[in-house]
Amino acid sequence: MEMNGLMGGVYRIAEWIMRLAAINLLWILFTVGGLVVGGLFPATQAAFAVTRQWIRGETDLPIFKTFVHYFKKDYLKVQIMGLCLAIIGFVLYIDLVFIYQSTNPYVQLLAFPLLILTFIYILTCFYAFSAFVHYELPVFKLLKHAALHTVVRPFLSIGMLISCAGVVFLMFQFPGVLPFFGVSIPVFLLMWFSHTGFIRNEEKQKSQAA
């Protein structure tokens, strides 16, 4: 039965709280169940996929069944993508440590360009899982698309980063909410910003083709 007015609003808020808490707990369960290495990337991909369905208006999906479906779907592919991102991140980290520990002034000149590259890398990681669940593309094309989207939509990317950083900061002020919303709310925000950008790109391509 549909509820209107104040009670309807309270009911809808309670529904969203339950959805987000369920996704967060499933993410923890499947990540730990996969001993982190085997579960982290597929569980993250599943969380993005379910929230994408919600953003597209499909809010009546069975959460557990849908999460499990996406966890198993493209399991190897998402592991490869996650491994690529992890290797790139490790290389950037080693480079940053080397540059900031170096006393050579010529080496230190590389600090600013590397920081810019690291910033782009972080945003690419944010977009990568969103692109993974939105497009059917090979891994390297997905990573390329995510990196390009970071550059093509700079204001959207910055808005995404600021929003997520703000939410994470607030949640760390109340650590009791982290087991229930520490992953699901940032994932929802990342997916919403990404989905908005993807739809704009698709509409632009359609208008140019017309």
C-alpha cells in the first residue's frame, strides 16, 4: 500500500536506510568470505551493480539474490581489472616515496606531475567500477574509458570526490555507522555521479549522430 505525506516520506527514508545497510553488510560478508583477495573486487562490483539498478528506478529487486548474481557475474574479469588498478597504484606509491625521499632537485621536479597523475588515478579507480557495470567492454578499454571520463567531466569528477570525502569524513565522526554504511553510501554517490556522466555522454553522442 502506497503511503503519502509525512508517513510516506518516513517510510521511504527507512526503506533506503535498510537497502544501504543490507548492501554494506553483504559487501563485508562476501569480501571476508572471499578472504579479501578473492572477494574484495567482485563484492565491490556487485555493490556498484545493485546501486546502479536502484538509480535506474529498479528498487524492488531482491537484494541478496541480485548481489549474489552480480558477485558471480564476470568474476574473473573484475579480478583482472582490480589487479591492474592495484599494480598501477603500487607503482605510483613507490614513485611518490622515491621522489619525496630524494634530495636530488631534478628528481623533485617530478613531484607535481606525479601528484596530478595520482589524482587522475584515484578518480579513474572511482569511475572504473561504475564503468564496469554500465558498459560491456574489455578490461583495458574500461580503464581507458574511466580515465578519459575523469578528464572529459572534470567538474563532475571534482564534485564526486568532494561529496565522497565529505561523507567519509562525517562517518568517521560517528564510527558506529561505518559497519552499516561505510561502503554503501560512498558507492551510491560514486555510482550516481558516474551514471549521470555516462548518460550525458550517451545523449551527446546520440545528438551528434542525429
